[in-house]
Amino acid sequence: MFSLLNRKAVKKHILNRCETHRPGWNCQRVSKQALDEIDGFIRDKINQSIHRHPTKGKTFMHFE
């Protein structure tokens, strides 16, 4: 199974957010497990959106 993430960009985003929002914490790495869990979360959200999507039209749109 391939990743839906741009892992390099996600790592950079996480490290930037840690630096900004947790200045006392010197986080320098993001684990493979964390990236795998984020990828799984995105897959689940996509699958939920597809399941709830109305069966009409030709364009996939996100519905709450």
C-alpha cells in the first residue's frame, strides 16, 4: 500500500508546529509510526466521505 502523504512536508509541518506551540520542547524527529497513523487517519476520513457521498453527479465533494 502506498502512502497518501508527502512525508517530508508532513514532518516539516509537525516540527514547525512543535517549535511554535511548544517552545520548551526541542522536538527534532517524527517517528514512522506517527506518520503511518496520520496516513491511516486520512484514509479513514476519505473512506467515510465516500460512504456518505450522495450517488448523483460526477464530482466528488466533501460533505459533513
